[in-house]
Amino acid sequence: MTISQNPSFDTFQGLFNEAEFVYRHLGSNETKQADLLSAVGYKDMQSFINDTVPEPVRLHKELDLPVAMSEHAALAKLRTMADDITVNKSYIGQGYSPVRMPAVIQRNVLENPGWYTAYTPYQAEIAQGRLEALLNFQQVCIDLTGLELAGASLLDEATAAAEAMAMSKRVSKSKSTQYFVDERVYPQTLDVINTRAKYFGWDVVVGDFETAKSGDYFGALFQYVGVEGDVKDLTDVIAAVKENKTYVSVVSDIMSLVLLKSPADMGADVALGSTQRFGIPMGFGGPHAAYFAFSDKAKRSAPGRIIGVSKDAQGNTALRMALQTREQHIRREKANSNICTSQVLLANLAGMYAVYHGPSGVKRIATRIHAFATAFADAITAANDSSLSVVHDQFFDTVVVDCGSEKLATQIFKNADNVGYNLWRLSDTKLSVAFSETSDQQDFKILTQLFVNKSHDLPETARVSLDSAHLRTDDILSHPVFNSHHTEHEMLRYLKSLEDKDLAMNRSMISLGSCTMKLNATSEMLPITWPEFANVHPFAPRDQVTGYIAMIDSLQDQLKAITGFDDVSMQPNSGASGEYAGLLAIRRYHASLGENDRDVCLIPMSAHGTNPATAMMMGMKVVVVKTDENGNVDIEDLTAKCEEHSERLGALMITYPSTHGVFEEGIRHICDLIHKHGGQVYMDGANMNAQVGMMQPADVGADVLHMNLHKTFCIPHGGGGPGMGPIGMKAHLAPFMANHTLSPVHNAQKDCSAVSAAPYGSASILPISWMYIAMMGRDGLLKATELALLNANYVAAQLKDHYPVLYTGKNGRVAHECIIDIRPLKEETGITESDIAKRLMDYGFHSPTMSFPVAGTLMIEPTESESVEELDRFISALKSIKAEAMKAKAGEDNWTLEDNPLVNAPHTAAMITGEEWTHPYSRETAAFPLPYIRANKFWPSVARVDDAYGDKNLMCSCPSIENYM
């Protein structure tokens, strides 16, 4: 199928124009592409590609995918899958509950590109809205857990528990290699803990409280509330194990903590769990924000990101990501964790749920949930049916009923299904009924009818059956932000005020190298809020989710066609999780051959930053391979290290094209060399936007690859998450993909434990990528890759006379991104890459990736979605900034290297309109350095943030309202 922006009007095919979306996605039409090609020095796309993509890696065939579909046709096809999903009332529990997301939050955050298209808040001055929302989230976690600090979210509850285990080993004074896990923990949590512990060489001991007290453990994990819904005071057992130098973590239901005594009051060192119950749909498993709270003394050992309060250059309160030197890109194999993606969008949603409802509102919801459970337990007890008994007398939301016989339990379970209710089968005779925010009078009538053959009305009195000793007595959510926005007008305006402080993709391009900030089309986003995709429990019976599985299978087929791999695992719920799952499959494969000692991982200097941290987490020894002056892997050094470590070589982790923005000419030879020495090739898919339709990683020799769906396949970055990182595998690795203890994954071996809490990770965002691939079709995907390469080379060509382009391929071409070197300018003028990043804010742009992978550089990735006009605005901004630096050096108009627009950037409206102006440059130069800015001025809300002050005076909770005045 030939795609043209101007199809014929004399055929029905032309009039329908099924490929119209392709040109909605691409930033340039055919005429503009010709102009771009001419500017780079080519007459046609084919000759440009021939000089850019090495012939040995090229895929000289069409992808095995259908042609492009229109937006309405793709939505209609996805609708047929959604129609094959049964959304029963869920009383399953097991860590997932039905919720009600306030409509004002759904429309103005979840469905708002001002929130979901923003990037991770590395550039704090243009991310103050998101940072405040995340600080609110941290405050919620601090208030409810009682601990001193909390992070800005982790991937899911099970992953957070595994991170707590690793943190326990870092901070514990015990020399033990045993880790205790409460037998009352959720099975999926234990599944992920077992995966992580194995390759650290730790033994997991599962048992009761007496086992915990009597053993020698470096850490212990307790569940609060238990898997059967039981509430137990953990104070005594925590005190007992801490006497043995054991570091204690508590997994807590966030909604239960509104009522229950906090983990800190019971002596916990760490509290963690999911915030899904705070207004985030179950989504067949995700995405959801996990919380992770801890003591101040452990702040440098905690995983994930922390938002802190600092000051800006004007002395005003400003927020930022704190303690960034802990991050995996910087510390590499010495990092606390490999986590790159937090769940920022989901954390924002959960935090706003608390802002909207306030302390009184969340207490009302939590009390209602508990009162429902109590009334149901009372109805069971009052029935005087000798066959039925309530198992636990202290519970929060979940009532476990022992039916006395397998036959009766089966009958009730099936009857519930028949009338549209899902219960949870704990054993042959036990049924679990988990009440939620959405439980209502009609549910109560039906559930009581199912169990006691008599429909009950809710009693007039809402009874709290928890003993007073279990209940918290301290205030929660007392900060003004949780007590100020309870009318919809106030909430709407608060959300808008935060959105206006952030620069997102709906304002201008975000040219982050290695991050691929491309169009997140509205038609791709629409299905995520369809009830069928949003409101299904991840452990719902498989016959109810046929359409969901069909959508996931279809996306797997699309990804297999694109990558050439034999199978795809959809479980990893971030790129870092995908890296881990890929190396996990490799290590399991080697073990199946009796080669457990293949634990050396070769990683080129040009690899993605999380790779060394991931290899370390898999118990591997990282050996760094040199790169040459052009950014390619040094084949001589690679050969030497392969020979040196031949007997123990497990894997090579390589990013392709490299993080240096270059297609490796010798990638096939590299893969062959690794295979010759018994290793496997893990390809990092961070830069896959340069591959799709152009080459296939499986074809050039990769054995496994993770795909960042939040990069190449259009799931938005969400301000720093969510993401998905499925892995493609060749047939010999496929059996070793992550399985799931409660919901088995096809083709995976039974004993292969999980890497995420849910079998398909963050399943509810997968329709985004399905829609993108369906609407682009095989030809559109290739065109996207071609234009991504062309746009990057256009930017490089336009900037090379102003900033050296650090690496290029054999013909002087870059791949989908280019690195411009700021070091010569810094040496000449003292102007740094940070100064340029901050000054770009005055021009209305987010900085490119700064000082990664090479210090003193900017890495630019324009993507295929940006127009020539937007590229030219960005290029003109960088040229103007270079001119400003040289003007300061020359001392023109009294400018100095100590006082110029770059070192003082960004300039806020308050600075520009202040009474005093002492700088040698004008206010107009500061705020409107180029003409285009006047039409769409974005004002940074704070001046340059003082990072050092924030780290020295770490504060990660909401400051008083006066600080913002």
C-alpha cells in the first residue's frame, strides 16, 4: 500500500483515505520532507537512508503487519475486543479494589495532555506543578504511615516489597543472608521477592510470627492487612525481630491506614504498598503507584525518586528531585536500584484523590468500606447457619467465610458469578469477600442472599468492629492543601494552576535524547478509560477477559512482527523491569544447560545508563567495554574481553543504535562474537525508534530485547511514568520468561517466578500501543522511522557550525539522535550545558538530555512527530543562545561572563516585572529573545533552583502554605 498525504479523489479508496492518521502523526508532509532532505544534502529518502543505516543491518522486506487503519476503524476493531470482556462486580480483593476516580481528576489530569505528556521533572524550574503534586503524594504517604520520609512512587506493590528487601540488606547490621516473609503476604508479592532474592544469593524464609522471632534475618516483611483480611497488631513481633538487628518492612493497605494504627507506631522501619485504592482503576493489573516510606536515616539507601523542597535564586520556595546522585544513571552498577520509571501520573492521581476528598472524605470512605464488611460479617453470624463461619473477628474490608464444605463453597462461588459478582476462592471451603469504595446497598442485598439465602438491607447503624487498640488516634492530612479544594471549582482551579507551571508536549517539543518524546495521539488514549479496560481485576476468571487477552495477544503479534522475535513477554512494567526480565531469561537459560557460573556481563560505555545497575541486580559481574572515537564499540577491546571471560561470559548488553546516536556498523559481528564464546546478546530497546521497519533486532543477532512502549510505541511519559517494557525473545529463551503464581502466562515454565505484581504488568495502557501500530500500519511505521532519522540529521546539520556534533557514523550521519558538545564553549566562555538548559526555558523549550551519556553535552532527539517549523524554532533558540554566550565573552553592550542572560536564566515574570533591574541586558532580551516567543510565552514559575541547598537541607513533605506566598 502506498501512503500519500494527497490521495486521489476519483476513487473510493482515495476518498476514504484509511492511512490519513499516518500524516497526523508525522510532523512533515512530503513537500517538507523534500526540503529537509535537500538541507541535509540528498535528493530522495532512499539515498539518505542508504548513507545513514548500514546495509548489513537493513531489513529488505515489508513488516508482516496489516496496512494502516483510520482512527475510527481502529477504535471500532478495539471496541469488538472490549465487548468480549465481562466486567463483573469485583469482590476479589488480593491487593486490587474497585474505585471511583473523581470526574474532575479524570478529565483534568488523566485525560489532560498538560499532565500526561510531560517528562520526568529533571528540569525543576518548568516542572513545579508536577513536583507539587508529587510532594502532596509524599505527604499522604508520610501522614498515613507515620514515617519521616516517602518517595515519589515505585512501580507496584510487589516490586516495592522486593526493593524493601534489597534496602534491608544495605542498611541492616546483620550478617545473615536470610530474609523473613510473613506467611500472610499476597502470593504475587512473594513471587517477585523470590525472583529478586535468588540472584542476590539470599534465602527467603516464609513463616508465622514465631518463626520471625526465632530466626536470624537481615530483614523481615510483614503484611498489614493480611492476605485473608485479618488485622493483627505487629508491635510485639516487630520489637522482637529488631532485637536481632533485623530491618523491618510492613506492607500496608493504604486505605486501611486511614483507620488503623500506623506502621511507624508499631515500630516499622519501612512501610510500602499500592495506592491503587486512592482513585486509580484496577486496569487488569495496572498501572498503579506504589508508595515507599522510610526513616530519615535511610534516605540515601532508599530506592526511587524523592521530591524535596529547596530555594530558587530569588530566595523563593522551589521544589526539585532530591539526592539525584543516588540514581542509576550516575551510580551505574553501584546504584540502589535500576528503577528509571516511577509512576508519576498515577502518584499524582492518588495524591489528588486525597486533596479532593480531604481527611474527612477519606475517613468517610474508609469507614464505609469497613462498616460494609462488618455488616456482612454480622449477617453471616446472625444467620445461625452451622455450615457458615466468619474466620477472623478483626478485619478491615475483607471477610473470609468458611462454608464448611467444598460443595457449598463451589455453589456460592458459581452462583455469585452467575449474577455478576466475582469472589475469591481461598481454599476448598473458604471464600473471601472484599468490600470496596464502590460497594452499595444492592451489592449487600445480593451478597447476603448468596450466602444466607436471605436478602438483607444495610443496618441503619454503621458499626466499626475493629478493637480500639487497632485504631489510629493521630490526625492525618492536616496540611492546608488537603483542606482547601473540596468544591469542584476550587479543585479545578488548583489543578489548572499546577498544570500552568509545567512545560509539556502540548506547549512545545521536548527533544530528549534516548527518551523519544513523540506524539501521544488522542485516539490512542481514548480506550484506557473504557470500563472494560479500566475496571477489570487482574485475577478475574479467564473466561471473563477473553477480549483483554485477545488485545494483548494481538499486540504481542504486532511486536513480534516488528522485532522478528519468536515470543514476547508483556509482564515487565517499565524499561528497567524489561532489562531485568531479559537478563533473568538469559540466566535461567544458562542454568538449564548447567552453566550457572556464566555471570559476566559485558557492557559498552555507550550503553543505556540503567544497564549496569540491572546486571548487578542479577548477580552479574559488570565488565565495561571501550568505545572508539566515533562512539562505536571497540571491537579489539571487546574481543580481548570475550577471550578473557570466555568460560564465564553470560551476556552482552548493547544499546542499538548506541546511546551515542550511532548505528554500529559491526553489530552482526559483535553478536556472533558473543555467541562464539557462549554468551547471549541482550539489546536495550531505548533507541528502537530508529529501527522499526528498517531493521529487526532478532535478525542482526540479538537474543532478547526490551521495548519501551512509553517511547517508540507512544504510551506517554506521564511526567515520569507509567511505562511498559515488554521483552522479545528468541525461541530458546522464551520458556524462561516471567510467569505468575496466580495467573499463569502462556509458554512460560511453571517454576519461572514473576518480575511484576500482575501477569501482564500495566495492562490497561497497552491499548495505546495497539492503536498506534494499527493506525500506522506497516508502511506508516517505516515512514516514521525514516523521518525520525531525517529530523535528527537535519538538526545536526543546522547546528554543527555552532556546536560540534560529537559522534557520527561512517558517512557523517547520525541515527535518530545527536550529541552536541558544549565543552569547547564552556572552555572558551565558562557557559555550561546547565546554563544552556536553563536559558532554553526562556525560549519556551525543555532542555535536551543533559550530560548523558557524555558529561558536558546535550543529546537531542527530535522524533518524527515534530514539524519543520518547530524544529527551526528550536534550532534558532540554540543558535541565539550560542550568540549570547559569545556576546558575553566579547563584553558587548556591557555584558559580562558573570552577568548575562544565560547564567541568570530562567527569568520569571516576577523578575521581569520587578521594580529593580540591575543587569546589563534588557528585560525584553531576558524574556523575549526571539520574535516567535511573544505569541506563546511560557513563564517558568521559579528562578534557577539551588540543588545543593535542597540536598543539605532535605525536606520532603509539604511546607506550610506561607512558604508559597
